[in-house]
Amino acid sequence: MSDRVHVVMPAGVRDPARPSGGNVYDLRVCAGLAAREWSVREYEVVGAWPHPDDAALSALSGLLESVPNGDIVLVDGLVGSAAPKALAAHTDRLRIVLLMHMPLDHEREVQALGAVDVVIVTSSWTKRWLLDAYRLDAARVRVAVPGTDPATLALPSEDGRRLLVVGPVSVGKGHDTLMAALERLVDLDWQLDCVGSLDVDPATAEQVVEWASRSGGRVRVHGPMVGPRLDAAYASADLVVHPSRAETYGMVLSEALARGIPVVASDVGGTSEALGMADRVRGAEASGLLVAPGDVDALAAALRLWLSDADARRRLRAAARERRGDLPSWDATVVAVHDALCSTALVGAQR
């Protein structure tokens, strides 16, 4: 199929100082659709999304006004969920699709969901959440799980001491919980590399930087990384720790598993789905350890198990390598998005 799609994203999706899973997803989908002979027109909308001011909302409205009648518009949820009036003004003439990376759970989002033809979500967990929270028609909600590129296996160290956390340094990503948990493990040998933006939550970032300064080299704060530098960080890791308080999927987890690296993560949202544990057969080995979000005791216990039990490390590494072969591809992601875009004609006719 050859068609035209207008992709609306927050400004800065290509900024290496502000990497995010949502940005990577948006850009990979744009490239993949273009490869499938879609005419892809990309737009970046300036604004403090999802908290836009009047100027940002006006810019979005003007952009949508410029789109020809009948065309498909794919709007990143960070923008669309915060601008229901702008979307609703064009419901009758455009085929609008909302790409939701993370539900915002507020009234504007309810209104935005009612103004679009189709919603694309990045995990089955998110679809279930939306159907339960907003009572949406299931036929309008499509799942397109993030893909993963093949990667070289990381070479593990025998003692598993090299820990890695990737993501914006913030309470939301659980860095406060991780600090408290590792403070309880000073009797063990470990080193933590912390990769991620220091601008999202400056107060927490300041605490982490101060913690690193008095850690005697145990904690190293690197700031954001992309490309070869991020690949190198993964390649030198034994375990990825992801103590996030909210996650619809967790691309960091699949990036780790692509390299055969086990994870310790919070059991929130779609993390078990990313680990391949949501439908795990009873008795099958897990590719990671899941703990309750914000639970310092549980996180400390999981990390102590990893660092002190060689047999546990062996089992987790073997399971991570097995999961490596089952990770979804970006081609599969693009096919799912393609199918969702094509479905807008049918859904629109039924509205």
C-alpha cells in the first residue's frame, strides 16, 4: 500500500542530550513506514509537552489545519493527549491516530481518546489498562510492541559486579530506591554505571551525583548516551537494573536482553511483557528478577542474590540469552503500525 501519513512529534526527538524510548520508537516507525512506500511527513512541535502553553497549542492547531482533507495524522501521545480540542477540531476531516507511549491519566486524555479514530499502544498491558480505565472500544486500540535490533552478546564477568542503570535520573525511574538499596550492600563488591539525562529531575540528579562523589569510584554518573557510547555501556555490564515506578513496556529491558544481559526491574506495567515473563510457562527460568516498585528491601534482596549467588547468576544469564532469540523486531513493529493506520478508513466509516 502507498499512502501519506503526517507524523506529529514533540520537538527535540533527535536531540542526543534528551534520548528516550519514545523518541527512538517514533523515528524508527517513521523510517520503517517510508521503507514500506508510505509518504511520511514529519513535524516537530515546540512546547513543554505534555504541559503546553497557548503558543504550543496554537502551533499544533495550525499544523493540523494545513493537513489536506482525508489524510492520516499519527500524533505522539505526549502531544495529542494534552491537546484534545486541537484534535477534535479536525475529527471530521482527518484520520487521526494517537500513538500512546505512556498514559497520562487525566481528563484531557479522555477527551483526546474520544477525538481520534485509532489508538496505538506499545504493550498489551497498556491496552488492558486503557480498556479498563476509559472503556474504549477494543477494536480502536492496536498494540505495536517496540522492536529490538540484534546486538552482540555482552561478555560477563565471573562475579557479576558491573551494574548498569539507563534512563533519566529521576524519582520516576527509581534512582532514589536504587541508591537506598545499594547503600545496604556496601559489604559486597559492585560498581554502578548510571547513564541518563540529569535535567529531568534536577533534585534527584544532584543527590545521585553527590552519592557518586562519596562512593570511592563505586558509582559513576555519565549523563545521556546514544549510539556507540551506549552500546559500549551495555557491552561492559553484567546486570541492568531498572527500578522504574511506571513503565508501559521498558525498551531498556529488551536492549539488555538483546545482549544476553539479565535484569532486575520493578514489576510495573509492561515490564514482565518485555522480559517475556507475562506468559511464562510454569517452571521456565526467568530472564530477570521483578520486585515491587519503590521497595528498597526487595530491590536490595534481589541485588544481593545476584551478587552473592553464582548459581543464580548462571540461571539468569542462560534465560536472558534464551529470551534474546524471541525479542520482537522493528520490522514487526512497523507492520503493526502500518496495519493500524490502514484500519483508520474502516474505523472512520463506523464513527
